[in-house]
Amino acid sequence: MNDFLNNYLVVVEQSNALQLVVFAVFFLLVYFLPTLLAIFFNRQHLAKIALLNVPAGFSFIVWGGLILWACTGRVGQVLAKKLG
């Protein structure tokens, strides 16, 4: 664990500000991907997905579940109307 921390600190020290900003933006986009998908696909549950996205980022399983929930909102309703 100590080697990992030392390697991490070396990488951070060798990075310039632009690289760190690009990494931070990329990280936040991936972390909040369920919320971003909910904006496009599932506006009805957007607030719930956004609220659950904050702690769910620490669990890959819950984060993946939120992505599924965000993507199936409107599509699920359209399919239900066609089938019903």
C-alpha cells in the first residue's frame, strides 16, 4: 500500500495543471454518468437518481444499477404502451 501511495504521489508531482484538470473533469463525468444519462432518458426520476448517485459511486454494483435505471425510464414506458 505504501508503494502505491508513493507511486501516486510521483505521478501527481510530474503532472501539470492541465493534465490534472482534464483528469478531474473525466473522473466527474464518469462518476456522475447515471445522472447525465437520466437527464436524457429518465427525467421523471432524475432527482432520485442524482441523489443516489453521490453515495453509489463508491459501489460499482449500485452505480451500474443506477445506469440501468437511468437508461430504461422512458424506453420502458414506450415498450409498455406498445405491448399493452
